[in-house]
Amino acid sequence: TKNKKSSIMNSHIAHKNTAGSIKYCRIKGIDYDLIDPAPPNIFLENISKNENLIFFPLTPETFSRIVVEARMMNMSLITNDLVGATKEPWFKKKGLDLIKHFVEKRQEIAEVVENCILK
């Protein structure tokens, strides 16, 4: 069960645009939690307590791990066009379906690398 709130990554890195996400929530009247930096497992646990992740980076992010991990935790996403992962066909998946996709990809990538080495 998730809280009917949004998670915002509280980052000191300017291009992660924490301030822009907070401003968006205030304008739209969205209740949010700022998620402070923490070790990876704790950070993910804290983010996943809410229904949504709000993330408006100022520079392109080709993959954006936080976005993909949020989707793996069945969270919805509010973002901008600078997150490349959102344009991938697999991004429609959520939860276990997305996790399974990446487990399969990990094996596929290992096989491709192995084939390149052996040639």
C-alpha cells in the first residue's frame, strides 16, 4: 500500500532540479515528500512509500536509474521530455514485468559480450 503522495529526490545536484519539482507540486497542489540521500536500499524504500515520483531534470538523462527503479516499484511518474528511458518500448511495463525484462536483458547482454570476446 502506497501513500497518496509524490516522492521528490532531495538532491544538491543542480541538474536534478529538486526546486523545479517542488515548485510543480506547489502550483498543482500535490502533496509530496522530499526523499533525502541515503544508502541505495533505504533510499529506494523511502521513495517507494508514495504513489508517484516527480522528477524534472534540467539536462538529458539517457536512462535515469531513479525513474526506472520507481517504475519497478509500481510507481507512476511525472517528468519532462529529458528522460530518455520514457521513450523506450519497455517503459510501458511496471513492477515485476519490468524487473523480469531487465533480468532477461542482463543475460542477453552477457551473451553478446561473451560472443564478441570469443570471436
